[in-house]
Amino acid sequence: CAHCKGFFFCGQEPFVADEYIERLAWRTPGGGSRGGEAFDPKRLLEEFVNHIQELQVMDERIQRKVEKLEQQCQKEAKEFAKKVQELQKSNQVAFQHFQELDEHISYVATKVCHLGDQLEGVNTPRQRAVEAQKLMKYFNEFLDGELKSDVFTNSEKIKEAADIIQKLHLIAQELPFDSLMGFCCYPLFSPGKYHDLECQLIQEFTSAQRRGEISRMREVAAVLLHFKGYSHCVDVYIKQCQEGAFLRNDVFEDAAILCQRVNKQVGEIFSNPETVLAKLIQNIFEVKLQSYVKDQLEEHRKSDAEQYLKNLYDLYTRTTNLSSKLMEFNLGTDKQTFLSKLIKAIFISYLENYIEVEIGYLKSRSAMILQRYYDSKNHQKRSIGTGGIQDLKERLRQRTNLPLGPSIDTHGETFLSQEVVVNLLQETKQAFERCHRLSDPSDLPKNAFRIFSMLVEFLCTEHIDYALETGLAGIPSSDSKNANLYFLDVVHQANTIFHLFDKQFNDHLMPLISSSPKLSECLQKKKDIIEQMEVKLDMGID
């Protein structure tokens, strides 16, 4: 009944029997749990009995509905099971048909391939015969001396004409010249005729390059690939690429920009882009760079050694930097060796005698720096003793007279100049840098040692050692009544200068000789210098 349904289905909460009975009692007149005069137990009992009967009727109705649904579900399950079995059987039949069809297709494909091979075997000779017939037709036109075919008269069909001429040229070359046919064909397909067509193709390529028509250039280059003049086509391309490319003063930057631009373009035109790009780079090095380097160096080679060495260092550095940039491009298998050979070809005549020029310049420059200093002091250098370390030690032990004989008056001049030292060290530092860059790796330690020897000669011997000898000679004799602290100034300045010398030894010479036998030789030379100077300093202080 509607009353019962209200109790069962009024909400979404789960069914609780106690709450359900409580609500039923509240709804029944005379019911409720508070009692009182209004409470009517009979009425409540009657209501409960009626409600139980209604629930029993509802339960029977629901049970019948459930049974009916179960029967319907079982029936549908049987029907679906039957349909699944039928579909499985149908699928098996379809799979069988598919296998049969696949076998049939494979059989037909085999037959078709076999038939295709047979047709190709028949058609290929036929095509060759047709092609031979066409060649004979064109051959007759050449014999008649009048070219009527559109392929020869239409300039837009130069590709087809080139293919025909190439084939006829090969045929003519295979014919013996002493035969009648060969004798007749030679004038027709002689090198002149062949080269005429090559020239037309190259001219077409040149025009297309000037117009910037990449597709046309690619088409003509593909045709010329089978001709002997293909290399000339590449040469034309390289020549035209460089037109207007070297307008600024920086030829190295221009070369890098040109190669970058061509690298992006050459792959769209030629079938062997790495070879073409390598040929362009070779042309730039052998023509542009070599000419530029020669002009810059020959101008000062005999007249100005300082500028010559600066230019040589700068040009070689910029050339190697350009080579490093070009290493990014595809130039074939061994691009490192390729670029190294190009650089060597440009600079070999200058690098062979580089160290001789370097030593000659360093010697004259150092001598000039010292002479200019002594001239500014109005001092005429005196010859000094050449006794060795052992001789000096013996003099110190015996406390004998000093090597320069009688005391001389130096007027307080130490004959040591900070400016002279800085200039000598700067010249030597630049020489070490040039030596590192320009020397062959096998000659680097030997060349660095020669530069170091120049530094020792002019800084240590001609300047510091001379100042020490002069300072020793300026010390008053033992019977002099006037004390003179002049030699202490010489000692202080000599120590300062030698620290600068030692710093350059470690910073600039050591990296060049650290892994060679020259290291021990240089260390021994420095040790001898230190010991010799210490002996003289001790003699003067004593």
C-alpha cells in the first residue's frame, strides 16, 4: 500500500526496524511511547496486525517479481550463450576463408611476379631497341648535317640533348678510328662537338648562378656530372662565389662568412658538396690568403724585423683561428690534415727561419735598450772580469782584492734600471708567445731555450751582473775613513729584478719546456746564475 511504501522508500538512508516501528506508532492515533489517556493499545495492535498483513502481501508480490526476473535472466543468458556459440562458429569459418584467401593472394602474387619478370625480360630489350632506334635517328641527323629534332633546336631541352650527345660520344669513342664507320663518325663527335655542348651547359650554369636559380643550377650540375667538364663547372661556381665577397679589409672574416654561406647552399646544388666546399677553401687559402700574407710580410721582411715578427704572429694566429671555424663543416674524412697542409703551404717559407729572425731581433733590440740606458747616464761600459764561480768563492775565502782593482766613484748610481728590466722582460715575453705559436712542436723546447739564453745574456749578465761588478768596484777600500752604504742599494734592486726574472721563468718559459730534456738544462743555467750573483752579493756585503 501507499502507506507502507512511504515507510520503505521515503529516503536514501538504510532500513532500521526499530526506527520503522517507532515511526509507525507515532503515526497511529492512540499510539506513541509516552502513554497517557490518549494511549490506545488495541488500536495500536490492530494497526500493527494490519500493517504486518500488508507487509506479507508486499513480500509475496516482490518475491513473485524476483522469480519472474530470475527466469527472464536465465532465458536471456541461454539466448546469449547460443549467440556466442554461433558467433564463434562464424568466426572460425571466416578465419578459414581468410587463410584460403591469403594463400590464394600469395599464389597470385607469385604468378604476377613471375609474369612481371617475363614481361621485363621482353620489355627491356624492346626499350633498348627503341632507344637504339632513337639514337640511330639522331645519328642520321648528324650525318646529314642538319639537326631537325626538337631536342636539339629547343634550348629548354638542353638536358635531353646532353644525354644524347654523351651517349653518341661514347659510341663514337668505342668505334676503331681505322674502320670506315669510326672514320666517318670522328668528325661528328670529335672533342670539339663534345666540348661545345659542355660549354653551353657551363654557360647555362653560370647564368643560373648569377640569377640565383638554385633549382636550375642543380639540374645543370646533375647533367654535367657525366661530362669531363664537371670539374670546370665546380671551378666556375667557386669563382663566382668569391665575386664581391672580399670587399672589406678583414680577409679572414670575409673568408669565414663566405664559407658559411656556401656551406648552406652547396648541398642543394651538387651531389658531392663536401668536395666542392673543400675545393673552395683550398682556392681561398692558395689564392686570397697566400697573396694577402705575402703582401703583409714581404713588405717588412728585410727592413723591419719587429713589424715582420708581429705581422707573422698575427697572420698565423688569424689563419689558425679561421681553420678552427672551418672544422665545423663537412670537408671529407680527414679535414684536420687537409687544413693543416693548407696552412703549412702558406707559412712554410716564413716558419723555416723564424727562430733565426726572432733571435736576431731580440739580440739587437736588447742591446739597443741597454745602450740607450747607459747613454742616458753618460756612462761608458767597462770590461768586467770573467772569472767563474769557483774563482769568486776563492776570493771570498781569502778576502783578497776585488776583481775590478782600485775603487771607482759611481756617484751613487746603481746602474740598475726598472724601466730597462721591464722592457727586456716584455720583449722576451712576446718572443716566448711567438715561439709557442710559430715553432714546430719538435723544435719548441730548443727555440725557447735560445730565447731564454738571450734573456740571461742581456738581463742577468750585461745588466745585473755588470751592476754588481761596478758596485763591488765602487766599495771604498778597507782603510777608508768614510762608510758608504751605496752597495746595499745595488743589492736591494738586484734582488727585486731577479724576482721578476724568476717569475717570467716560471710563467712563460716553464710551460714550453716542462716535458722536454731542456728543462734540466734551463734549471741548471738559472741555478748557476743565482749562485754567481749570491757570491758577488756576499763579497760586497762582507
